[in-house]
Amino acid sequence: MNAVMLGSPRVRAATSDDLAACLRLDLTYETEYAWQVDLRDEAGAIAISFRTARLPRQLRATYPRSAALLESALMWLPTEGRFWVAEVDGQVVGYAILRLDPSRAAAHLSDLAIDRPMRRRKFGTALLNTAITAAAEVGAAHFVVEAKTKNYPAICFCQKNGLVFCGFNDMYYANHDIALFFGQNVRTQNDAL
């Protein structure tokens, strides 16, 4: 089997012309693992723990996205967020959406999506690094990425890229799944001086 050689990857600001390509991406994933939440309330002390659990069978899931979300991300620009696409040879292979909250000096990467056949080729890392750089440029002190407890590949990606678990929100998503948050402090240009 011959490997297909691709041109150099490029990350750029998304435009309305990219929406259809973003919606066509295959964002399904499979996993045999998930993070299981254990909650105990004993004598006024609440103990919460997370552990990696093997699922009884392989889970095939689709990354949630909608045209309305992508369109609204374009409207947040440039004060409330950023929206990028990764492309190779003019073909969109992924996207990232960063929401900015200047009142909290925070940046929240709500979406990081790569087309299934293009995964494990550093496109996700390129989008992540672009988002972290943008967060620093706007003065965000904290950078957070969200992932579902059942999206074990995303959890591994966050940890591999140096993000640490920093919280969760029960019933965060429309389907009542738990959101996990991984983050890091952002070093701004002022910190470097």
C-alpha cells in the first residue's frame, strides 16, 4: 500500500465559505474506555473521583456539531472568540472554536474536531497550539478545553498535550453527559518581560 503524500498543513481563520466543509467532516470516534465518576457524600464531606473504566463493548460516537453553532462562532469574531480551520492542499481537515471571556481572563476551547481519516497527523495539535497562542495574545490567564467522559481519545489528547484535569460539570451537554475540563495557565507576553 502506497502512502499518500500531503502538502503542508495550514491553520487559518475560518470564513463562511468553510462551513459546508466543516459540516462534511467525519467526526465519529470509537473507544473502549471512558472516565467513570464516583461520588460519595459521607458525613458532610463530598468525595469525587474519576477513573478510567473499560466499557463492556466498544462505543462508537459522533462528535456533536451543528450549522447554527458554526455560524454563531463566526459572529463572535473578533471580540468574543476565534474560529480556525486546518487545511491541507486547500481541503479543510478540521476546525477549532475558542470562546473568550475577558471578564474572567479566560479562554475556552469548546470545539476541536479533525476529520477521521486525517487524525494522528498533528492537525489537532496545530489547532490547539494556535488557540493557546491566541489566548495569550488577548491576555487570557487560563485556557480550558472541554471533553465528554466518553470521549477517551479527546481525554488522552488533552493529557498528551500537557493539559491537566481541572474540573467537571454534571449534565453539561444537551444529552446530559458530563463535561470534563482540562486546562493550563497561559503565559502572556507581559509575563515574559
